[in-house]
Amino acid sequence: MTIRAKITFIVLPLIIGPLMLTGFASSYTARNGITQVTTELLRFKAEEIEKYSRNQWLLLLENDLQDNQDFLQVSKAAIQAFAGNMIRNDTEIIFAINREGAVEMQTADISPGSGDKEFFLQFWQDSMTGWQVFFLNEIERVAHVIYFEPFEWLIIVTQHREVFYQAINQILVQTGLILSISLAAAIILLVFFANRLTIPLRGILFAMKEIISSNDLSRKVELLYNDEIGELGHTFNIMTDELEKAYDQIKIYALETAIAQKKEQRIRNIFQKYVPKEVIDRYFKEPEGLLEGEDRILAVLFSDIRGFTSLSEGMRPGEVVESLNSYFSAMVDIIMERKGIVDKYIGDAIMAFFGAPVKHEEDAYLALQAAFEMQSAVKFFNKVQRSRGAPEFTMGIGINYGIVTVGNIGSERKMDYTVIGDMVNIASRIESLTKLYKESIVISESVYRQAVHHVPCRMLDRVTVKGKGTSISIYTAREQLTPAEEKGWELYHNGLYLYYDREFKKAMEQFEQVQLVLPEDFISQVFYERCQRLIDNPPPDGWTGEIHMIEK
């Protein structure tokens, strides 16, 4: 609904209400006034006739002629003549009836019917005088009735009801006509002024639609009135000016943002090959934050191709690069899928870490899962190598978990997002033990504590790596075991407990049983031989079973 319609529907009742009340009140007052005047006129005529009739009766009494029928008829004729002189129109009648309902005096022939006579008798029975309404010859009439005792008459001065109220009806018609004309004029004027008053509002609405359709904020509203609506239009123009300025500024910012995003994307495309995606994301979010190193608990993975130097000697340089690129591509994809970050390539070795810059639950186990998948990928890689006539790769993986320092490390001219610390060095030493213990994967005890809840693990040894004064326990893990491996590992663990408890003969029996179940199990053969040596040369008190490594 438009504002014009709302104004019309709100104001119109305010006009119609008082107008209708005034009209009805005026017509009602006029009706009452005219009715009162006309009623008084009928009463006046009836009283005058009654007075004249009384004078006639007194004349008869003074002359002692009241019993003379001739003189009585003369008096009644005089009364009828007097009544006739009071008639003003053809619809007005004055007549008198006796107690039998018969008409004894009339100014016009009324010829009452039988029903009328019964009604006249009812007048006498009910002593009906004063103002009355009745039907005579099936015409509704109003009358004033007065009783004249000497003649035993009921004198009735009557008029057609329609004629009686004719002036009142004319007043009602005229009042209705005046009200209708006034109402029509009020509506026309109301619509006209409502239309005029809302022109500025429609101008604002039109301007807003034009701005929306054309994005032209320079569109202005014409100010027609110096009032609240004019102030609204002025405020609208100020608002569009400010919006236009803001829009221009936004366009500048949008352009600068688009350029910055393109630059950022170009930087990402260039450096994502060298820097992990998470590091780039964090750099753009907190440029200053990556300049500072922080201590973080995470997992570090080292992988190395065994005997790569001798393998590469039999290959052309192009073949070496092609094989390494194919190998690295498969390994890096696995590491990144497991939310790891490739720190660097060290010749044919890969260093990766899990848990920075974004920390995840069980980063150590994620690193171990990556190791399993890397070993599986090497098997597929070797199939391709065999089909090309190229040498196969054998890979060892070592994983450690602990506190390191992580961040951008280097100089202003060259920096690397990397990890450093004692835990990193131990991870490298653990990887080198894969060759010694003939295991494809070796993990530290901290990794074992996360992995043992997910996959089968077994302890390999207690070692003191080169450059460290304290020993560490090392483990290996499998994704799953065969029934023979399950039995062999159980016997192995039993033997290991006996071994560290200095029960060497019993331990040797357990390791011997392992050899029967798993003839190719290298580590159980190692402990079997150690038990033989320790039986021949018992260890001193305080022996802990540690093995000291003299090589990296």
C-alpha cells in the first residue's frame, strides 16, 4: 500500500466522522423541530375548534336552545364551517365522531369503512386523545384528537403522514446530498494534497531505484519543500555523496586487494615448491611471527637409500636424476598427505617433520603411518625400476619424537623453515641403525608410546648413540603380523625380559625358539649370540644391557 493510500485511509475517517455526525445531528434537530411545530399546529387547530364549539354551546345555553334540534344543527354547521376555514390543503381533514363511531362533522367526505368505524369505536373505548397515528381509508395519517363533552364528540384534526413529514424528508435528502458532495470534495482534495506531499518521497524512491539499476551514486533528489520531507531529501543527497566517496575508495581497495592477491598467489606458486604450504599460509597471516623460533614437540623422520653411492656409480647422470625425482615425488606426496613437511633433501636422504607449524593429534603416529606407506611405495617404485632395467632402491626410515626448535633459521639473505635440536640428531642416528639391525623402520621409545596402541611393535635394543651419554630404547613396528610373526614376537619379548633380567640361558632358549618359528629373524639371532657371550663372560654388577655405538 502506498503512502498516499495510507494518508487517505487515515485522514478520510477523520473527515467523514465529524461530517456525518454533524449532518445527522442537524437533520435530527430539524426533524424534531419541524415535528414539534407541526404537531403544535394540529393541536392548536383542534383546541381552536374545541373553543369555537364551546362558544356555540354557550350561546345555545344562554338562549335556552340546547334542546332545540334545529338550532343544534345550525351550531354544528357553524362549527363545520369554522373547521373548513382552518384547512390549508387537500390532504388535511377535520371531522368529529360520536360514541357510535358515526361521523357528525367533516370538512371533506371521508366515507369511513367498517374497519375505520371499529377503530373510531376503539378511540371511545380507550379514551384515545392527544397525538395519534392511524389508518383511514388505508392511508396512514397523523392526528390530534380532543374530546368535546357537550356534543359527545371526538374532534380529530388529521393530515397524511407523508405530507406531515414531507419537509423533514426534504431536509434528510438535502442533508444526504450535502454530505455526499462534501465527502466527494474531501476525498478529491485529500488525494490531491496527499499526492503533492508525497512527490518528494516518490522522488527519493525513484532515485534509489535508478542508483540500484545503474550504480550511479551521483543521482540527486530535487528539493521541493523546506520541511521535514525536504530535510529527508537533503539528507539523502548527503548520504549518496558520502556513499559515492566510499564506493570510490572501496574500488581502490578492491583493486589493491586483487593486485595483492595476485602477487600472493604468484609468491605461493613460486615458493610452495620450496617452502611448505602451511608455512606460507602462516607467513601471510603473521609475517613477523615466523621470524622467531619456538620450541615445539613434534616428530622428525629421516629416510635414506641404502648403498645409493654404489648404485649411482652404475647409472648415467640423467638416469640418476630421473630415478631420484621419481622416488622423491612419491615419498613427498605421502609425507604431505600425512600432514608432514619436507624439511630438506640431504643427497638421497629426506628429512621431514610432523607437528609444525600446525600441530595435530598423535603426530608421531602420523609419521609412522607415512613410513609404512613410503615402504609400500618403494616396492611399487622398484617394479618400475625393474621394468626400465634400473637398480632397485632399499630404504631405511628412522623416527624420533620430542622437543625441537622450529622456525626460520639462517641469515637475512637465506633462510630455511627448519627444525634443530638434539632430538633431530637422535632421529638421524636412529635412521642409521636400520642398516645395523636390518630393519626398514626403527623408532624411538617416545614414538613407540603413541604407536603401540595402533600397530604391533617390538623392542630392538638399548643403545647409546655416538655423541650421547644416555641410552635410548629403539623399536620397530609393522602394520600387521602373520601368525608366525605373532608367535615369534611373543617368544622374542619373553626372551628379551629374561635377557635384561640376566637369565641368559633361559633367554637363549627363547631366542632359539624364535629362530625355529622365524628362521630369517635377524635380531633374535643377535641376542642369541649375545647370550652365549655373556654366559661365557658374565657381565659386571650394574650391567644394563646397553650397546654403545661408535659410528653415526
